[in-house]
Amino acid sequence: MPDVAIAGFAKAPNVRETPGTTNGVEMLVPIFAEVFAQTGLSKQDIGFWCSGSSDYLAGRAFSFIAAVDAIGAFPPIHESHVEMDAAWALYEAWLKIKMGEVETALVYGFGKSSAGQLRRVLALQLDPYVVTPLWPDSVSIAGIQARLGLEAGLWSEKDLAEVAARGTGKDVAELLDTPYYADPLRRHDIAPITDGAAVVILSAVERAREIVERPAVITGIEHRVDSPVLGARDLTCSPSTEAAAKALDLDGVDLAELHAPFTHQELILRTALGLGDGVQINPSGGALAANPMFSAGLARIGEAAVRIHRGESRKAVAHATSGPALQQNLVTVLEAR
């Protein structure tokens, strides 16, 4: 089976609110053009297209079909979709290339979080019979998770502030002096609501070498799922991330892009992945800088790949999450070969 590499990456400006529709077309058209200009490819060169989005976020059924307008009606395409973060669409595209069905694939994800009340929308991913009717929002669930870790002595409020300070450049003491938003979480502990989109081009390695000087070769990719029942698992750790990591070779990783929408979740992920102090964490700013739903996980993979393209990293790990309190996790290892 051929090795697969990332040959191109582009993302839309991450903003609090866009004037466009929820079908993502206005965000996707410019970044499709950007990634084609970057790689020298055209629509005719793409063997498979795969997207990640959510009808719940868009507020209508089959919203991803409308997004295909960004690709164009001709020539006909081979297309698929996942109802979750586009990092899982990348997994599907990776399999297509590994199986030899296609040589190139384009993966994209998009979400307009500002169109509704995100905290309530995300409650719809919980148990529909006994949990969702209570409408526990995503920030409150994360607050419970953070409190459990504090009470167990696994981290302190200062530890959380240090994570936020790295991305904001603000003083830790200054951050700790701000009021709580959802005790024990403060505003800086929580990813901002973001409209955005991202696109990644994958290809077989030999083809990738014709496109980019330093392809980011995917040397491993795994995803695992924990129980959706919040009371059935220890929220202070991430067994699914740890299990995915054990199936991969993380020795020599020098950079990590972690999809952690809350500061304490970065601490959980660093432990689960066994990342030491010598690993650079989220040079892009991570989800705490911008968290566009259904493309933030794909963006972590793309951002890690870009560092390899530039020669800033030789081996990177990228992580994506979906579901409440780090329920589902995908881990990708990228190398410069």
C-alpha cells in the first residue's frame, strides 16, 4: 500500500462571526483557490473529495450538499462526508489512497458557529433520553471535568492559566485575577466561538514530492472512542487518546498540535500522549486561539504539516477530538522523509 502525505493546507480567517450562509460556500471558495494555487493542482487532479460538517450546526438537513457548490458542478466528482470534525474525513481519504483507489484527495471542513447557540447545539450530542433533556451545555460539562481534576490534585488553576498565558502572552497573575465564567473556568480557559473552514490535500508520497519539497508523510493514524456516558468514565484522563498513542510511534516527536478547546484538556492530552517538556505545543495557538467547529481538528493536522513543509519540525503529532469531554480522539503522526 502506498504511503500518504499532506501536500497542501489552507484555512479561512477565523472570526467570531461571518456574514455568509451556514452552507460554508463563502468560506470554502477562497481557500480552495488558495490551496490549488499553493500546490499547482486543479479540480481535475483530485480523485476523491471528503468533507466534515454538521447539519445540527447548520440548522438544516443535508447541509453538506449545499457546500458542494463551492467545488462546482463540472467535472463530476467522487465525494463523501462525515458528520463530525473533518479530521475523520481525512482518515477516510487516507484509506482511499492507501487502498490504491485514488492518488490524490481533498479534505475540507467548515462550520458557522455564530448562527446559533453553540453551547446548546453541542448538548444534542449527549444521551438523548436522560442527559440532553437537562440541556447541560458544553462549557458546564468542561467545568465539571476541570473541577474533578482540581479536587484530585492533578492540576491547579495556575496550571490552567499557564496554558492560556502561552497563547495570549498575558501574565499568569493577571489571568488568575479575572472572574470565573463557569467555575472553575475563566474566559481564557475556554475556546472562543469561531466561524471558519480548513482544507487539506493528500496524495501518495511519490505524487506529493512533485507538489511540495518536504511532504508531511503520515506514518501513523489512529482513533479511539470512550463511553458517551459521562458517569461511566474518569473525566480527568483520556483513555481513548492513550490507546491511540500506544498504537503509534511517538519517539522523537518535536511538535504537537493538540485540539484542546479548554486549558485543562491540553494537560490531559499531554499526559495521555506522553509529551515531554522538549515538545513544542500548539505553535499555531491551537483551539484556544480559534475553534471553528468541524474544521479545528483538521486544522491541527494541517498546521502540523505546514511546520514540516517549512522545515520547522521533523516529526509532529496532531490530535483531533469530538464529543463531550474528549470522548472521541484521533491521533496522527507526521514525518519529514
